[in-house]
Amino acid sequence: MEDCRIVMKPHGFPSGRGARVGPDFSLKSQIPGLKIREFMVYVPGGSDKSAIMNKEREIRGRFAPSPTGPLHLGNAMTFLVAWLSVRSRGGRIVMRIEDIEGHGRDPAVIEGNCRDLLRLGLEWDEGYRAGGPHGPYRQSERAELYRRALDRLLEQELVYPCVCSRRDARQAGAAPHAGDCRMYDGRCRGRFADYAEAARALAGSGRLPAWRFRVPDREVVFRDRLCGGQRVNPALTYGDFPIARHPDGIGYQLAVVTDDIDMRITEVVRGGDLLECTPWQILLYRALAPEFPLPEFCHLPVVTGADGKRLAKRTGSLTLESLFERGVRPGTVLGLLAFWGGWAEFGEELTLPELLDRFDLSALRGRKPCLDGAALRLLGAE
């Protein structure tokens, strides 16, 4: 038997939703010689289109640094897991520079970020410096793609201009939901004929209107590789969300989804603090490219300092650059990251090939990586 198409209607699965069948589906081992080419996700009673996922589709992960400063150990952990996850399955890494904001366009910072990753051995196959078929690979050079994506959303009447500031949105919102977020009340829905009219309403304020996505009142369901099944109705947890604060749609939420579609990204590995915005991005994926198979999402435990706060560039967290400048070996850094991931004993020095042999994504589940006193002493940075 050469190939087959499998439609899954899982017994007991919640009404209105289906499940993605993973590449390790056991039917392949049950029928000798079976070569599975496609999996179909069946959505019983749902409005979403069934998605077809090619079993032989190339695994494509990404590095997507925002070059606002030197990389810290939390960034290194994310890039390492992304690299290990893709390399352990024979995939390719794409390097994309997320310099959409003006303060992230310093060439020295971009080069420094790349240099630090390469010193750890985390190379990439396509993208910035390497070239490839989906360039340019700097977001600051991809404005035309974002404008076209915005046009597609406008054609579907899925976005509208909004003049509310963040403070306005917070004060107008209902009770807090999802951390610090408040429910946006949609006060700018239908308020302006177009972006130009909204911009005139802000004349003299020094601000530009935002584009907000009109959120449908339905659940978004997906499975995160580490965090498990997720089910949320964005209309009830945040409401219409901003995708860009620029007349041509240049902004993080729209750009990251547009780029992932264009670059055929199949796997997104990032910090757990971004899990909350994943339903928004799934809505954008479906609006911009309904036939595009969603990437697999993997949200990692956030690396914190001894104070319990997550590491951040803006707070001057310990950087890879400073560690290498003081002579810390890449194997020592990799060993600490591996310890945080549950793949090594504390104090081990490791190479990337050794880490590949030990890599087990599930070991990260429930881990609480912390740059505490012991870790600082190991790095000679206490």
C-alpha cells in the first residue's frame, strides 16, 4: 500500500472540534508497508475547514530575535530548544530578524546576536546572512508584505481603526482577565469610515490609530507541545486585539503571522509568556491563509532570576556577550541550559552533539529554570 488519507473523528472529543494527528500516529506501525502521505483533521459540526497536513512536509523552525539588546540566558534557552527540536527531527532553521520597531535596527546589535548564537554552535540554514527563497529576512524590509496582509483583512472586514490608547482600553474594560489584560469594549467598532478619519481624530496627539482585529465569538482550541490542550474564547477574555499601530499594518502581531506563513514555518518555540497571545495569532493564520496548516506551538518555562522575575534585556540581565568576554566556555553555558531542561547534571559541560543525544522535550514540562546563586557562581558572575 503506497499511501492513504486518514480522517480522524476522535471518540469523546469535544463537540465542534477535531484533533491534529501527529507524525508518529501508530497506524503506520500496524500496517506493514503503509506510507502515510496526508492526515486530515475533521471538525465535526464546526465552521473551520478541515486541514490537510502533509506527513512528509519539511520541518521548519525559526530563530526570531528582536535585536533590542544583547541576548540573555533566557533567550539562549529558547533558541537552544528550538534548535534541538528541529535538528532532532532532521528539519531546517530559518533566521528572521524581528526589527520592526525602530529601536531594534542597530546593525551592531543584530550582528552581536548572531555572533553569540554561533558561538554556542546554534547555526541556521536559511535567512539572515544565509539567504533563501523567502527573503528578505529582516522585518524592516518586508513592509509591502504586511500591507498586502492588511488589505486581505480589510477585504474581509476583519479589522478596523481604533484611537483608544492603552490607558483608554484599560479604563473602559470590564473586570481583569488573563493577567493584566482587560476586556476591550469595542468602542471603536464602526466608529470611523477609514484609517484617515481615525487619524484626523488624533491630530495633534502625537499618536497613530491602531488596527484592531474583529474577534469572532467562538473558541480557539489548540494543543501546545509542552502546555497541553488549550481552549479559549478570545472574545470573552480580551476582545478585539491590536495587530498594528501603523497605517500600512506594520506591527508585531500581523508581521509574525504573515512571516510564518510566507516562510512555511511548521514549529514555533518561544517563552511561556507568549502563550496568551497564541489564540490571537491562530485567528490571524485562519484569516490570512485558511488552508495553511498551523505550526506546532511549544511554549517554554520562563527563565527567572533569583527574585522570581523573568530575565529581560531592558533590566540588564546577564548576557551571553558578557559571559563570553570574561572567558566562560560555550560548553559551560550549554551545560547550564541543559540542566535547566532536565538533560544534564548541574555543572556538566556539554557539546551540541551530546545534547542532541539526550534531548527530550517532555523533560522540560514542569521545570522552573532559575538563574540563582549557584548558577551565577558556575558562570563566575556572582
